[in-house]
Amino acid sequence: MRRARSGAAAKPRGQKRSGASRAPAAAASAPGADRALRPAGQAGGGSRAAARQPSAKRRPQLSPRAQEAGPGEPPPEPPLPPPPPAAPSASELDLGEQRERWETFQKRQRLSFEGAAKLLLDTYEYQGLVKHTGGCHCGAVRFEVWASADLHIFDCNCSICKKKQNRHFIVPASRFKLLKGAESIATYTFNTHKAQHTFCKRCGVQSFHSPRSNPGGFGIAPHCLDEGTVRSVVVEEFNGSDWEKAMKEHKTIKSMSKE
């Protein structure tokens, strides 16, 4: 009769052993474990370790401005250009022997240096002329114009001037200044479209326009000027109904818009 195997012998052959028997296998299966236990000098040899070390990179040269900044900080901003020199005051101007008179004049008139200079220019820039101001009826359009106190008015009888009674005196464009109301102005043209008949959109008044006879100047309505600057008025009839002939025969009208 066969002997029955003992319990220890009856265990399956494929069963893994427990305990310390598994430790060597685990240690052997861990990649690089034996290398971790070696000294640094023995890991693959000193020549291989030196070969694996990256070569030292050359540091970029910084500008002197960047070197002044700390690490990680942006370079300082370049210095701002110096401000323009201020306009000289009266004390800085070479007024010579007239300094005392000038300063006394400013005090007497209670004017700043700029105000005194403006008064001087207004008086002598256009000698023989005065500054007229005027505008439309509602006040949306305002202007100033330098012209004589004795006005030479043209009374034109062309198709449009006759209907709107367009009497005007002519000045160069440089002597006219629109003070306000550019957005309130509308323009009507017809025929040759050279004349620019401007008027206020709100009240419809034409206080000035650019005439066909003088496209480089302005025709100012004397009845739209403020009171106090007109000394006299002379009216000349102009035969605008025969415009080409009237322009050919007139000797001075073209020059009235020139400086």
C-alpha cells in the first residue's frame, strides 16, 4: 500500500514562499538599485560620469545698463529728454533802457506780459485797420476780421445776391478768423460752384461767405458786425448780372483779397 503524503509535501509546487525569500528577487528586479548603493566614483567609472556632465554654457554679455539692474529685474528706462526752454519773461528780455517804461506800462494797464504783447500786436500788426467782430442772429457763429474802419461795400445784383441782399466788403483770408460755429455752418453752391455761400444752419443768416470774385478771401456782411468799430460806409454797385464783363472792367476788386 502507498504511503499518504504528509501535509507539507501536499502543497502545490507553484506556491510562492513568504517572508525573506522574496527580498533578494525584489532587490534584483529594481532598476538601478545596485547603482544607487555604489559610491559615486564607482558608478560606471569616472570618465563616463565626466562625459555625461553638460558642458558649461557661455553667459551672454549684458549691457552696462542691464548690469546695473539686479537679477531678474528689467533694465532701467532711458532718461527722458530735457523739457523745452520756457518762454522768456519780461525780466529776461533785453529791453535795454525801455525796461522801466515797459514794466510801468504793464502795471498801469494791469496786463500780463502776454496781454501787453497782444495789445502791441493788435495795434501795429495791421496798421490803419481795426478788429471787427460779428456773427449770425442766434450767436452760434462768431468771427473776427481786421479791416478798415471805413468800409467799401459792394452791392451785387447777380441772381443770388439780389435775392438775399448780399452786400459785403472783401478781406484776405489771413485777416479773418472764425471764433466758433464751424459745426453750425452749411454751404450752398451753384453754377460754377466757386462761390461758397455759407450760412448758419439754425437761424439761416449769412454773415460771411467766399465770393466768386475773390475765392482766396472772404466777403463780410457789414450789417452782421457788432456796433462800435465802423466809422463810415461807401457802397459801390456791382453788375453781377453780367459778371464776366463787370470783373473785366473793375480795376481793384481782384486785389482786395490779397495781402
